[in-house]
Amino acid sequence: MACWVFLSVVLSSCFLGAASRATLGVVNTEGGRVEGTFKRDGLFASVDIFKGIPFAAPPKRFEKAEPHPGWPDVLKTKKFKPRCFQTTLAQNDVFGSEDCLYLNIWIPQGRTVSTNLPVMIWIFGGGFLAGAGHGANFLNNYLYDGLEIASRGNVIVVTFNYRVGPLGFLSTGDANAPGNYGLWDQHMAISWVKRNIAAFGGDPNKITIFGESAGGASVSLQTLSPYNKGLIKRAISQSGVATCTWAVQRNPMHWAQKLAAKVGCPKDDPAAMMACLKITDPKAVTLAIPLKLVNLEVPLVFYLIWAPVIDGDFIPDEPKKLYHNAAGVDYIAGVNNMDGHLFAGLDVPSINQAGLGKTYPEDLYHLIQGLTMNTRGQGTNITYAQYTKDWPSTPSQKTIKRTVVELETDVLFLVPTQLALDLHYQHAQGAQTFSYVFSYPSRAPIFPNWLGADHAEDLQYVFGKPFATPLGYRPRDRDVSRHIIAYWTNFAHTGDPSRGESKVPTPWIQYTSTYTQYLDINKDIDVNSVKQRLRYDSVSFWNQTYAALEATL
Ligand SMILES: *[C@@H]1O[C@H](CO)[C@@H](O)[C@H](O)[C@H]1NC(C)=O
């Protein structure tokens, strides 16, 4: 393998010698040779791009993926492969393919071919229901294009597909269908990178996984699984961790049976049920239980039913009891300051309405009832008191609406992230912990005008869109993007976001349980951006007072 890579590098360098630009050409992988493309990046640099390399065989339905048998000729890897089977946005049709386990690689090159670069593997989000390694696109502009991160941070970027929805996560909670197929796919991609990335100029001992939302929770779960021991050096969870309630489905059999009934499969005998589901049209399986988005009976988060499970194998126990497995993994975790807005707007639509669209204290109370269902009503009143204790006697519309958004942000993202940071810090051995909040306000010209950073707003900056599509952005947006990419890729290089090849506006002080330092990321970052005690009162309420109440039930 090494000889072939050496040869191809020499040949390519000769052919392109006139342009002083190195490129890998054909690369030998464990499955066979692959040929990508390259894109110029300034006068003396370029980025090699491989799209659609198989990292596993086409998976069998409701089974773990198997290694790919390989291919005889040079595989042209120049186009993204279809995403894994999933519903369209309208949820009346499906798209993608069951044959979907492919990854994409971006490698920055200078005058000579790169070697030993850190590797950043992206895990996409989408509620474990939707999404793809390449992300949403407008024409040829893909959200998760790795080019900007690779060239600005001098790192290799990898993106990949994993199975989602029932095909990725349906489980009977026993050996008939243990579940977590999507997580196993992610693990297959990570281990493929570990075994093969040296041939692309990567350092297999410097792998950082990063992801957002369900991808952030996946990142967290991958670091907690014993199967990734020695594979992952560092990890970044954006707006999602393993300790989020929505990251784990605790009653998978209930939903497996519900789906079986919808598609006409037996539901009382799990073996017969799975035998039937395996031969049922995957389109029917995928469409069987649409995600409810209007007239919700309970908060939206409870409709995210296809999620990882505690299978006693890949996830051997409650996530909070698995942090010893992440002891050696450097970790960044954080949230957007209004991550909950997207969910709040579906649960309490009036928060997004100006004028007559009023939100009442009763709406907040009702939402709290839904979010505290696990205490069967016992936790509702103390939570309502907690969230209204600073209200004036007649709260303004802005106060009520903001409280709804803060509540959802706390419950779904912020509070579990603080717990994950603390657990990581407490168990770390020779690894560091870093916390952030992303507070750069949404650019969307919509009501409410006090909106901060909504869910997924960070993605465009992480992937350098203000540089890739400069006309759509302002200079200060480019500052935000430059700073995030610098922190993220420095972290991939050194384990410390402030140390590395890229200049950062201020040192990001590591998190400790005592001082709970975090970096507030927006357009103006300076020494004052390192703060402490992020929403500490709410965090203490949920992680101590409320958790103590749960423990008594
Ligand atoms: C919660 O508060 C409501 C309204 O003040 C009251 O009617 C109800 O009895 C309280 N419930 C509990 C369990 O304390």
C-alpha cells in the first residue's frame, strides 16, 4: 500500500510540477484503489477531494454493517453517494438508498503532499431521522463541504452517511433487533478512517470526531462506547450530548410494535415481528410513523422516537455511567444560547407571533407539564416557580416568550451539556475539557427580534460558509467563522483550542467543575469572553433539585 501511494505521489507531483501543486492522485485503501478530484486553493495550494468511498458493505436491514469486500479496479470517487433511506421534508415520500455507507475526504495540499495531518470526522445531525454526510445543498453548494475547514485549519476533513429513522434505530430491546445500527455505522466509519487515513496523509493517532445536534449526541455516545477505545483522540459536541433525554430511547419495544402494527406485521412475537419487518418494503417502514409537527399533544422532543438504545453492548449502560471510557479523550462541548427556539416555536407557536399572537403564563405552565411528565406532575409546580421567580407581577410578552425559549434551551440542550462537561472533567485522565456557548444572533430577519443563536445556526460558521459564499455574508460573519475554525482545528492539532497553527482572539480557558469556565463565542471575542457559571441557577435547579426529586420516585 505504501509503495503505491509513494509511486502515485511522485507521478502526480511530476505531472503538476509546473504548477508547484501537490496532489495525491490514486490512493490505495484496504478495499482497493480510489481516484478523487482536486480543487485549486490559491496559487500554491489545492485540496484533494474523494467523494463516495465505501466504508462498509451495503448493510442488511436491521443488522450491523459488515466490512466491504473490496473492488478490483480503480474506483472513481468523485461524486457524493445517495444519503441513507429517509423521508422527504413533507414526509409523504422517501429518498436516498439502503446502499448508503460511504464517506468523503478533503485533504489540504501545499507545494508538497501533506503527511501526518490531524483528521476531523463530522457526524451530521437531524434528529436521528434525517440528514447526510454532505448535508443540505443549494445547487452545488453543500452545507457540510469540508473544503474551508481543511484549507484554513490544515486538517483532513471526513464526512459520512449513517442509517437514520427506523432503519437506523428500530429496536426490540432484545437480541431479535438490538438496535443502534446507525451508531455501529458511525463506528465503522471511524475505524475505517483509523485504518486507512495514513494513505491520504492523515495521522491515525490524531482523530477528532465532531458533530451537531443528534450528531453531537452521537459524538458523545461514540466516546462512551468501549468499542472506540484507542480510536478517538478528541471530540466536539455541538448542541447535543449523550445525557440529553432525546439521545436515548428507553422504551424501544413500544415503538417497534407500533410500527409493526402500521405495516401489518405481527407484534406480539418479537422474532416473527422482525422476520416480517425485514421483508417489508423499506419505504413503508420509513413512512410508517411520521414525525408530528403540528397540534402536538406532548412537547416535540417526545416525538423523536428513533434514537440510540442502551443495548448492553455498544452502549453497555446509562451514558452517565460510561464516562471512564472517555477518560483519555479531549472534549469540547457547548450549545447555542437559544438552541431551544426551534422546538419552542413548534410547542408554543405564539412565541413567534408579534402583535395579537400572545403567549400566556398558562402556555408556559402547560409546556412545563409536558416536559416534566417523567415526575407524573410532581415536578411541574417547582419548575414553574423556578422559571417565573424573577418575573414582575405583570410580565411583558417579551418576558414570557423569552422564558419559553430559555426553558426549552435549558431542558433539551444546555443543562444536559453542563452535566456531560462535568462528568467528562471528573473522569478525565490526561485529557482536557472545554465549554462554550455560541451567542451570535440569528441573521434571519424574523420575529422575535431578540432571538439569539437558534439551533443549527453554528453550522454555517463551522463550515466556513461566510468564506465560501462571501456575498451572502458580512465581514463580521467572516470573523465569527474564522475564529470558530481556528479554535476547532487548533484543538484537532494539539488538544487545546488556543494552541496551534491558527491565531485566536483570546485564550480559551479549560473547564473545571469548580470554576465552570466557558467561552462565549460571537463576533467580539476578547479576554472578557471567558466567563463562568453558564445559567448556573437553572443548571443547579435541574441537575440537583429536580434530579433529587426524580430519584425519590
Ligand atoms: C400546582 O399548582 C396548581 C396551581 O397553583 C395547583 O392547583 C396544584 O394543586 C399544584 N399541584 C401540586 C402537585 O402541588
